[in-house]
Amino acid sequence: MKKLKDFTYLHLKNYTVKSLSVKSSYLKGNPLGDPHLRHNPVLVPNKGEVEGIVVILAGFFGNGPNYLGPKSFEENYAETIDRLTTKSKAPNAAYIFVDAWTSLGGSQFINSSAVGKYEDYLVKEVLKQAKDTFGKDKKVAICGGSSGGYGAIHLASKYPKDFPYVMALAPDSAFELSLLKDIYKAANYLVHFKQADFLKKLKAGDLSRLRDFHPILNAVAMAACYSPRGKNIDLPVDFYTGEIKTSIWKKWLEKDPVHFLTKRIGACKKLKAVFLEVGKKDEFQLQFGARRIHKLWKKNKIPHHYNEFDGGHFDLSTRREAMLTWLKDTWT
């Protein structure tokens, strides 16, 4: 692993930023033409035993390496980890900030024929290389907020032996409540949707100036992840009549944690520890999905930490300290 000179401005006391670089065979030739060589920044402890590996997944429109960028009037993610480590409130671990950026703003950390095999990239390449570097016997935790929280729950509940510790903040869930509203906001634009034109305008920067850019891109990006048809994207709504396309929407629901977790109870019972939090005032109504997940796990006697904090979706960064302190206590 090489030290990354780009992050020398961080002045971390406990860590050096290095790169876990992956020339991904799974991302090579992906449909969007995104890079298959990925550089994942890693906080590597300067001294002491590496307690474990923490895989950090970013939310939609975000990316792991961006978490190390400068922030105004507040700490970035790396600085928070460093401060908490000094206070023995975060594990002295290797923290991997996963690069899973796509031209559509994110991958949801799943395999998609229209986006790429980001699940395989993460599980079979990033995690494998991390274990080869820091030790195959190291404890592994996976965490994230929003889309990152979705990815954490999806991967942990599918691969409990690989990710036995999972932490999710306001994970995408209950799609009929959290996604449909935004999808309909994009109706006036997507009624004329032509995939090739859309991708061309997106890469040219023409769409980013639209007032409803976020809901427009969100609708298309989620469709690319949840209802791909080969390299094509099937949208779940008839944007002329407003009617839901049942056969396509069914594919989305199969990817919704409140649905797929009901089929993964056995796998969830193999997890060693689970952390789930959400804001009571989440702007995307993700508190409802989190409550359903909590209810499901409680019913099936799956031990987990659950908390609703007094805040919204844009306050998730304030919960990192509680999350990392929980992990430190759990690993101790």
C-alpha cells in the first residue's frame, strides 16, 4: 500500500492515509464506461495492533474518498475517527473509504447489468485485498448512511461471515414512502426519457443545471440499480398517466430491505452485532423503513442496537461518534 500525498493536509495524529488500489476485473467494461481502476483511501494506524477492518460506504451523490476532503467549520470523517481514537472511543482499525462512484452518482453497492458489478468488486476484490493486507483473521465491520446504509445492510445480510458487524444510519428502505415522491417530482422531465440522450446530457453537465436535477437523477439511478434490463433502464412509472408499472415496481420491492430481509432472517441471525439508527424527522421518510426493519428483527429475536435521534437525514454525520463508540465497545 502506498501513502497518499493528496491528504497530507489532514494532520492526523493516529493514522496515515494509504491507498488500497484495485484494478477491478468486475468493473472492467462496465456499461457506463466508468473507471475500473479504483483507489480506496485507507486510514492505517501509526502504531499498535490493527483491531479490525472497517468498510465505509458513502451515500448517493457521495463517494468514499470525498469523506477525507476539507470541511468548513467542522471535522471530516477521517478527522472524527482520529479524534475518537485519541480518546479511545473508536477502534484502532484500518478504515477503508470505498470508491464506488458511478456516472449516475452511485451504485447502491449491488450488481447491476446497467451499472456494473459493484457488489462483486466490493466483496471479492476490496475486502479480499484488505484481508490479505491486514490479516484474514481480523474482525470486519461495514457501515454507511442512506445509500451507504442500504449497502451495509444488503451486504451484511447476504454475506454475514464476511461482514459480521454492520452499522447503518437511515438506510434506504420502504421504497413506496422514500422514493416514489421523488420519482413523481421528475415526471415532467422523464415523460420524454430516452436513455442515450439522458446519459449524453448528464455527462455533458446539461442536467445538473435543472431545478429538479436530484430527483431526476435519483429516479434514473435507482432504476438502473433496481430494474435494469440488460444495459437498459426500465423506469417503474408511466410518466404520462402516473400509473405504477407493476411488473417493474415488483423488481424494486425485491431490492427493498423491508422485503428482502424477511428472506434473510437466517443470515441475520449469524451477524455478531448490528447498529441501526435513523432521525425522527428524516426528510426522505426513512424512519418508517427503519422502524419496520427494527420490528422485523425484534420479532425474530435478532439482537441489535436501535435508536431514533432528534434530527433528520442531513444530520447523519452527527451520529458517527455514537456509531464508532458502539463499535469500540462491541469489539472490546
